[in-house]
Amino acid sequence: MSATLDRLKDLGLVLPPAAAPVANYVPFKRAGNLVVVSGQLCFGPDGQLDSRHKGKVGAEVSPEAATEAARFCALNVLAQLQAAVGNLDDAVVSCIRLGGFINTAPGFSAVAGVMNGASDLMVQVLGERGRHARSTVGVAELPLDAVVEVEGMFEVR
């Protein structure tokens, strides 16, 4: 068992299988010592998008549910990273950047707090290797009416 997977277990989480793309793109792309992970939706442990994570934060989705959705997105980013490199302990040097897209109702501006769900999980799981630069934007729509989508960039060996 790896230290990274042990930390996930301690958090009550299991790394899901890497999700297949829903359109014409690859889920990750490696270029030298960088892996870019395509935007991941907030699929839960069952591989489904929970109804609590569909819609717009600030309307039918609470900020707390959206933050939880961001955690699921980060977990799915890690699943793609593992698919790209194999062992998360030996291969991952650091999380360089996360980008978050938050499906927001007009007037909802607390997108940074929602994205903290993904950022916090990355640091909880990877430790100091999980500290990253970040961009977070509110958007009008996301695929499958998901409330959050997160993409990532990682330095790897």
C-alpha cells in the first residue's frame, strides 16, 4: 500500500477508477515531466453525478454541497494522475496548478471557498507536494449540469 493511498483511506476515501472522457479529448496528456489532467467532473464513488452536485451553486446547490463536489473532482483528478504515472508516491513531485470552474447562479461570488474543497483535499492527500497555484472562475454552465469541474497540472518523475 502506498502512503498516498493510506492517507486517502484515513480520510475515508478510495481512489475511483479513472473516468472515461465524455467527448473528443484525452483524460490526461504527459509532456516530459508534466502531466496535464483534463477537467474532471464531480462523479462520486459510484461513478455517478449525485443530484446534490447538479445545478448552480447559489441557487439549487448549497455552497457546502458544491465544496463537497470540488473534493470529488480533486479525487477524480488524482485517479487520472495515477492512470498517467502509476505510483502516486514515487512519480509525483508536486501539484503545480489546479483550475476550478464553478457553475454559479447570478450574483454568487464565493467561488474561492467552493474551490477550497479541491485544494484542501490535494494538500491532505499529497502533503507539501499538493500545494499549488490556482485559478477559480464562475461559469454559466458545465457539462452534465455539474456544479464543479477541476483540472490539474503536475510535475512528475
